[in-house]
Amino acid sequence: MEHSERVKKTIVDKLALDSRVDSSNVIVELRDGKVRLGGTVPDYHAKEAAYEDAITAEDVKEVENEIVVFPTAAPPVPSDIQLATRVKNILEWNVIVDPSDIEVEVDEGVVTLRGSVSSLWRKNRAQSLISVLKGVLGVSNKLVVVPTENHSDMALADSVISAFERDPSINPESLTVKVEHGVVTLRGEVPAWPVKKEALRIASHTGGVLEVNNEIRVVP
């Protein structure tokens, strides 16, 4: 079996085994060494799950997620006004995310978040909460991270590296951490995708970080 066909089969098998994804209408293609996902899924959460399955497959470095969310649930489908209310409610009910500075807009099922939050992981959490709501066809997360305290780039880099050193799954000597104006860039090599994901999680949860570019390569 050719390498590209083996990669494709791995992704197809992962999608079929993922209970979050109805893969019957998902198309997997390889173009110029990149994976393309097409077809339809019934909700936005499934679209995100399909991307995660593809990007974590061995030898996959880039995924174009062109899956279309096409709800198959019986009517009534929530209106944009109803969906906006549900989004606001779920943000208010979650004690971790402070919605006081968050604005919600919904246009034909696509939710746009604007405003500010105090940390990057809260920004990510807000999107995660919304993605599972019935009727959400897409999420545009335009929240800005505004830390409650000022941190120098050097202090942020030290904090991320120290957190790596405390995690037994990560070898900090194999990674480099660069911080510029609060934006963290991670580079280096790790032996498995879960380690790359853990490095991203740690950096995203470091206070004062505005954004994380995860350029770590997975080299089994």
C-alpha cells in the first residue's frame, strides 16, 4: 500500500471509530501532501472532532477542514436570536468564563464572539462551550486576551519552560520557547501527538500569554 493510501486509511478508520463523528458523509482526500476533509456532518462539534482525528494521525502535518455543517435534526432549528440567547446563557452559567466583556452575534447559525477575556485558555474555553450547542454551524472567535497583570516576554518564556520541566511527559531540552509581545512560539520535536498537545495546553494556560503558535514537529 502506498504511503498516501495508508495515511488516508488511518484517518478513515479513526473517523469511523469516533463516536463524536458521523463519518458516513465525510470525504478524506490527500492533495500535495496535505489532508483535505470534505463532505458534511450534523453539527459543528463533529467538524472539530473530525479535524482532531485527522491532524493527530501519524505522518499528518496539515489539514484543510472544508467539512460543511448540515444539521439533520428534525425542526425546529433555533433562530439566530434564540441561538444567541443560548450562547449567552451557557457563557453566563459557566463560572470559569466571565461573559461581562463578551459580545455575541449570530448570523445564519455562525456565532461570532467579540470583546475580551483575561487569559488565552478562557478564550479557547468559550469556543469549546459553544461548539456543542445545537444549531451552531460555525464559530468565529474574535475575543482579545487582555491579561490582568503585565508580564515581560522573558518572564513568560521562563514560566512556560518551568511548566514544561514539571511535566514528566515533556523533555524541555528538545523544545524551544520564543515569546514576542506576549505571543509564544513553540518549536522542536516530540515523539507523539499527545505530547505536542500537552505542550500547547501548558503554554495556553500560562498567565499573560496572548496566543500560541505550536510549530512542534512530531517525530516518532
